[in-house]
Amino acid sequence: MGNKSLIKDILRLMPLLFSGILCVAIIYLLWDKLTFDPAFLTLLERILKIIITISGVISVSIMFYLATMVINLRTNRTNIISDLNKITQKMHNFRSIIDLLLRSKMWLPGLKHYLDEEYANLNFFEVKEFYKGSSKLAIEFLQENHPYQDTENLYLEFKALLITSPKEKIVTENIKYPKHYDNTIVEKWLEHKCGSGLWYYFGYKYASFKSALDLEAVFERHQDKIMTLAQSIDSEAFEDSSFNEVFLSKLGEYINKEVIPKLHQYQTFAAQKLPKMVNYIFVLFLGFVLFGVLLPILYLLFSLDPFMLVLSISIIISLIFFIATSFYQFLTKEIEI
């Protein structure tokens, strides 16, 4: 893998290397010819006018291309941000549901005190990543025999959904609803499939956990609020649902597959800067403007040293050669963008 990557890097640099060699060679040959044949300067000055025309056309083309690319990126980003705001609101509503369930009386007696007091400094992610050895408390927790029929893992998962940073341990009385979630917490939710606990405990294995999770203990007004929040998340998906284990299982699957992955996708795209290809094209644009338009005009206006003429012609020819030899790479990167 390392050798293949090295070969790709070398191939990527070949057009630039050859263009540099070509530029030096042309400068040497033209200056040498000009030194021994002063009349050659007249020919170069005629060529210079062609260089100005070619560079001007290429510069304008690149300028329009860059403007179009930036406008398209801005349009796409605007659309993505609109979608991101919608999916973020869905996540807000889902977390409100989790908050109501976490604070409800559906849990076995003693569970809340056990996890909120004895293991107050433990979070779900540390338990899931115990193999890294970064949390002795997580290892201690996993080695202990718990009298709560394994529902302590669901409780920790709920707490993990209510924090806004992987480093947080304690859920505050009033949970935070940020404008945009930090990517670090979204990545953790995605990595550990947060939300799937609802599907597992209330769907796949509900028969095993039914006696440990008393849904009837959730206040009726909170049940109504949960259903209202679910409707605001997706009115079609939860249209005929009522508050029961089937609904909660469906909600967990929906959040795990539809909301958190899209939240991560949209946030990643919205945070992206301009593609590196834009920088590459902008450097070419500057090269043509500086050495193909401005320098030749200054040479003609102020009768600069003939070496400036040689430099201008050599660099523009090398830039054209570079574009020709790197055009395929440009197309493949453009497709990736």
C-alpha cells in the first residue's frame, strides 16, 4: 500500500516537474539565442503579442470557471444547511423524547441512584470502548454483577444521547439544544449506533426486558408529549403509532438509520472548505495574469530588460504544457468533487 501511494504521488508530480524543466530549458535557449543574435528580439516581441492574447483568453476562461464553481458550491451548501437545520430539529425532538423517558419511573427501583451516584463519572462511550483501557471505571462497571437485568446499558445510552460532548459525564437538569451539534458527539453517536437500544430493548428482546421496563409508569401527559414530538420528527412514519413498545422500537430504528447518519453527512459537508482543486486553478489563473498579461504589457510600456520578455514567454509555454499534461488528473479530481 505504501509503495502504491508513493508511485501515485510521483505520477502526480510528474507534470509539474517536467513543466519546470521545460521552463528552465526554454529560458536558457531563448536567452542564448538572444545573446548571439540581437535581431531575434524583434521576433520575440511579435510572439509576445500572441502570448498576451492567449493568456488573456485563458485567464478569462479560468475566471468564469472559478466563479461558476464557487456559485455552485454556495448553492449546494445553502441547500445542505437547510437540510441540516431540519435534521438537527429532528434530533432535538428525539433527544426531548429520550429526556422524558430517562426521567420517567419506568426503570427498576435503585437503577437511577446506582448509575447517577455510584457511576456518575461513567458514560456510555467509555463502556463501549473499555478495550482501549482508558477508563478503569468502565472496566470495574463491566466486571460488577448488576441486579437491573441489563437495563443499565440502555440508561447509559439514553444519557449519552442527552450530552453534547463525548467528555461530558452528567446530564444537566435542562439539556442543551445547540444550533448545530459538535461533530465529535455526532461521530460517537454514529459509531456506537446510539438509538438502536430502543429497537433492541423494546423490539428484538422486549420479551426479556418487559418486566424491567414499565412503560405504564411513564406519565400519561408525557406519553402524549412524546407522541407529539414523534409526529414532528416524521408525521408519515409515526402516523398510526401509539405509545407502546412497538412505537419505541420503530423510533429507535428510525433515528439510528435515518437521522444520525444524515446529521453526520450534512454537518461534514457544511463544514467543508473550498476544494483543493480551486486553489490549483487559482494559481494557474495568477500565473497567466502575472506572466502572460501584466509582465508583457509592462515590458512594452517601460522597455524593460529583454530577460523579462524571455521569462514571460517561457513561463506561459510551461503553464500551457502543464495544463496539457495534468488535464486528465484534473478531470478525475473534478469527478470526485
